[in-house]
Amino acid sequence: MKYKEIKKMGKIEQEKKMKELKLELAKARAQKIGTSKIKEIKKIIARLHTFNNLENKSKKLTDK
């Protein structure tokens, strides 16, 4: 998932995707799937977190 795709998603969609990815990560770890798949899932989760943090910071700056 690319940053552009995340940007197009709504807040609720992002939260759903985050929950879905965390579940997928847990399943991948339990099944001991290759590390490349686990790394990919972690990167997407990190992108979602980063995007949310940037949005929150920009909202705080505009509110002041």
C-alpha cells in the first residue's frame, strides 16, 4: 500500500485497514510465514501510523 492510497482513504477505512493488518501480522507470525511478508506488513502499519501522526499534528497547528 502506497502513501497515495492511504491519503485517499477515509479515517474509518484507515482504522479498519490497521486492524486488518495487525490481525494478518499475528497470523503470519503464528504460521511462521517468511520474514519478507512480515516486513511488508510492518511497513504498511508504520505508514498508516506516520500518516495519522502527520494529520494530527497538522490539525493541532491549524487549530491554534
